Amino acid sequence: MESNDVIGALASLAQQTRLDTFRLLVTREPEGVAAGELARLIDVPQNTMSAHLAILSRAGLVTGERHSRSIIYRANLDRLRDLMLFLIKDCCGGRSELCAPLIADLNPCCPPAESAHG
């Protein structure tokens, strides 16, 4: 990722409704959520939600796909991964022991399988 891409992605999340929307979409992977349902869940007018989704989409953090009369939005987890990797690249000057707690905290929902020998 380029620095300008990272700045754009972070800027798009630097607003409460967009941050809430993105976090909600992450929880709804891989199904996604229709734009109207997002507006209802976040409790904002549909036209306001559309503007927020456009900003998140331009930043590459969400994608929309038309299904009949609805547009289903999904979090772009590849873009999120790229953003996180950019932010922690060369974490702690390459000293992995210093980054271990950070890496563990980034993996709260999917702990590694315990060793059969552990």
C-alpha cells in the first residue's frame, strides 16, 4: 500500500457513522448487509448512509454488489489486512518478541490451535 492509500482509508474511518458501519460490516462477513438495512441498524437516513458508503467505497474498505433492487455491502477484508500490515510493518524494529503481544491481540477471535504436545 502507498502512504496516500493508507491516509485515505484512515480518513474515511475517522467519522463515527463510517467507523460504526465498517465495524458492523466486518461482523456480517461474508453475507454483507443491504444499504437500507445498514441505515436502519446504524439509525441514520438512507441518503446519509449512501454518502458514507460512497466514502468507504472510494477508500476501498467496502464493496457493493447489486442483488435485484438492493445493493449488498461487504467489508473488504483484504484491504483491511493490507492496512493493518502497512501499519505494523517492521514492528518494533524487527524484534518479534516485542511485537508478540500486539500480534496476539490482533487475533482474539481465532486463537491458534494448541499444540498436541502442549
